[in-house]
Amino acid sequence: MGSRLRGLIILVVMALIFPFMPISVQPVQAIGEKIEIFTQRNEDNSVLVEGLAEASSLKIELKDEDEKPFFTSTVQVNKEGYYQLKTPPFNEEVFKPSRHSKYNYGVGVYVSVPGGAQAATTLPDFRDRYESPSPYEKYREGYQEPKPVKFEQYGVGAQAPIAKEPIQLKAVDSPISVAASESHTLALGKDGKLYGWGKNTSREINESEMPVLPPTLITTDKTIKKIEAGEKFSLYITTDGELYGWGDLNHLGVKTITGKPTKITLISEPIVDMNAFNRGVALLTISGNVYQLGGAGWANDEAREFVRNHYRQIVIKDAVSVSMSNMKGYALKKDGTLWSWNNSIVEGQTTQAEQIAGFKDIQKFDAANTNDEYIIAIDSKGDLWGYGDNSARQLGQKVPSKLGKPTNITNMALRYNKQTGWSAAGKKLKYTAVTLNVNGVLLLTENHEMLTYNTYPRLGDLNKNVSYIENTSRNMYWISGGKLWVWGNGNEYGQQGIGVKAK
């Protein structure tokens, strides 16, 4: 057993030799009698002990780290083998930290079959844990199996309508920006009205926990500066540099799930820019410092469970822009250089950034991951530079499959013309914005024309007079002529904004 495994059960046969070892996550067999234990501290300072056992009754004892008992009780095991005990509330001093593990209290929970097997576990400290679900909830009296959301009732789901042609989202009045995850979308209006639609089972739009359609007003705040949509959460920053979030904020280091925009105070200085991707968020402060909330949890099993490890500072100075991708986070420095860091959640509050060689005079950029990471950057002349993996040809066939160093790919951008079809846009255009995803790139020129490196719908004049672009793996959103448009093939949660509740 690893020195920091945390979970539910540790077995000690007869004599409890190691009562304060870190706890395991698997049930074990004890001399032909199985005892499983889950225990937690409740908000009222009582202790819950429950599990499964092959016995008719059990003795439960709580002891301090000197093995001095301070509570004893006997519980019955029901016909399903389930037992449960909730102790009376204890004084606060009972829950002093363990001398042996920073993740547990100094309390041992001992469960024994009279005249038979014994099992024990330490009482875990769940206050910093990302989640602490009991595996025995389904055995409790009155338990009801959660019913899956039937998205078809909302006009979407398996038979969802798809925006096979560009569709205007008329419910969003005077749109100025849009942010989209793979399952929900946000849009900000000129008057400070913030709209949302799509999957809402984690309250990433509102408190209803049900899909939201059509685009629905979330709040009105004229100080909103930028919006972002991640996996199960939504964010905005204000002109004063305050960060607000809602949805499942556990991913970001805030132990709450809420459907109302809530101020996040993990970062002590004003925030001026941010970028979200899946469960990771890169934040830029007014002083040029960079922080990350969330990240790729699978990369470090021991750190990902603890909320306090879900935010940290990135060791870099003088940053002016940030981007988050699947495997890495990125920052642009004031001197025009690009830097990156590992996206995985780790224990500790800082992560070192490293410079990506070859980038010079960069003004704007974005990063994404297809088969591997790739970057498109815009320099001070408005030229485009590509770097990284193009093996999926998200940058088109003319760009090499691997770009081992920054390569000028300005003249490889494409536009569609009814008469001539697809053709190179030419390198004299000056580019002002770029957004990347798994499948490709959207570009914006200083003449407000939207271009790409791979095919997108034949938009006609809708690729002109464009003021904002947003890209996900299956959908694209853009503002043309002051109107918000969507096109793509992902709408099973209503993230395209089309579909209505069934009567």
C-alpha cells in the first residue's frame, strides 16, 4: 500500500497492528468475515460510520492515537449486510490532526465482529478533498436512484436538430463576445447582459440543473470584461479585475457547486485576462503574473483529489496574454516570446514555465491539442506562425505534418469564393485574432474577414464584417454584422442554442 493512499478501508485481523496507516480503497476479507468501512466527520461534529459486513451485529469503537477509547457502540447489520452509525457530536478538540498523516484526523475507527474479525481505519479529513462520496449511499433508508436527464425532452439529445447551415441566435441582443465549451455556451451583450444555454447538470448556466434552451439571460452586469466556458463551469472577469464563477467549481479549487455567479478570491491581485479549456483555466493578473486553476487531473492521482492543489502560480513574469490547452498552458510575455508549462495538477503552489524557442515579436496567439499540441501566433506585422503537430491536418494539407520550429504560414490561410471555390487568402492580409480547437483554426483579419486553414461552411458574406470568433471541436460561433451565428454538428445538449423544451 502506498504511503499516501486514501480511501475507505484497512483490515487488521484480530490484533490491530497498524491502526493509523493511510486507508485503502478496496474491501478486504477477514477470517471468512468481510468488513467494509466508510467514515467521515459531519458538519455537526458527529462521525458517520457505515459499510457492509458478514455479521448480525458489530461493535464500533473510536479511539485517539494513543489507542484510548472515547466512544463505543453496538450496531445491527441488516439483511443486505449494511450497517450505519452516526455518533453524537464531539468537542472540536477530538478532531486534532493526526501525527502520522496530514490527510487524517487523530481518530481511529474500529469495527469488530463479536468473537471474530476486526477492521480499522483512520478518520479522514475531507475538508480539502475535491469530493468525498460514500459508496454505501444506495443502502440508506429512503435512497432513490438518480434519474438520468432525458435531453430529448428539451428538443435536443440523440435526435437534436443540427445547425447544418449557419443559424442566427436572435435571443442574444447586441452580442459582443461568445465563449463555448463542448456542452454549453455563453454570450455577452453590449448592455452587459450575459446569456447561457446548453447542458446545465452541474449548474454551469443556472440553478435548475436541467438543460437550458433557448439562450437565456443569466445576469446583467456592465462591468463584465471577458467570459469563458469550461467543462462543468462558467467564468467572467470584471473591469475591476474580479473573477466570478459558477457551476462545479471544485475543479478550480473552490469547494462548491452553485448556479449563481460567485466571486472567486483564490488570486489576491486583479485579473485582466483568462482562457479556459476543459477543466483548466489560465489567469493573467494586472502585474503580469500567471496562475492556473484546475488542469489535467489524470496526470497525478495523488494531487488531483485535493482542492487546494487545483490552483497555483506559474513561475513567469511580464506576461501579457495566456492560453490553456489539453496538455499545456501557455503565456505570451511583453518581449514577444512564448512560454509553456505542464497542465497536470500537482501538489504544491508553483509550476515553472519554459520558453518555446523561435518565437519573436508575437502579439497574439492561441494553442490547442489534436494528436499533440500546436500553436498559431500573430506577430507585430500581422503575419501568422505555426508550431507543433499538424498530423491531423487541422492546418490543411499545405502545412507540414510536424512543425518543429515556428514557421511562417501566413499565405496558407484559405477563403471561399462562389466563383473560384477555395483559394489561398494571400500573405498581405494582417491578422488580428485566432482561435484554435481539435479540428482546426479560425482567423480574423484587420478587415474583419474570417478565414481558416481548413474547410468550413460556405458562409457567403457571413465571413465578412466579423467582430468576434469562437471555436470548439464540433461547433463554431461568430459575430457578423452585429449578429451571433452558429454552425457545426454538436447539439446533443443544446449547446448550439437551437431546440426548445417539449410540452
